[in-house]
Amino acid sequence: MTLITCDYQCMINGIWLETFTTLCETEHFTRAAKRLNMTQPGVSQHLRKLEHHLGRPLISQDGKSFSLTPAGEAILALGLSRRLEEKQLRESIEVD
């Protein structure tokens, strides 16, 4: 059995993850860019960096539309989960 150690280099960039999550919600690169106050090429760049970091494609493009790969589905679930965790953390901090 091989033990895999993980340091900061294998952590997923939170900004790239949020960009990807927003892209999945809007289903459109330009709408995602507008929501994030970015350019469309910036959204594309975040996607490419995230895919390169993970070593897997996250979307399958067909013209201007796309579908998620199995890896993309897993990363979207992570992005949504992190949003919820952050919301819960902020709410718990406000109570203190």
C-alpha cells in the first residue's frame, strides 16, 4: 500500500473552484464572467488551470455549450459543499 502525502501544492485553489462552480451554475462562460466581475478569457483560464492541476478534463465542450465529465461532477459537488461550509462558518461566527 502506498501512502500519499499531501501538502499545500495538492490543495485546490479556492478561486479556481469558485469560478468553476459559478460556470456550472450559469452554464455559460460569459455569464459566469459577468457574475464574477471577470473577463470571459479569465474564466477560461481558471478552468484550464484547475483542469491542469487536477490532471483531468472537467467539461466536455460542444460548441458554446458544455457538459460535465465525472471529474467535473465531483469538483462541482466540492465547490457547492465548500460554499455551504463557509456560510455555516460565517453564521456561527456572527452568533459569538
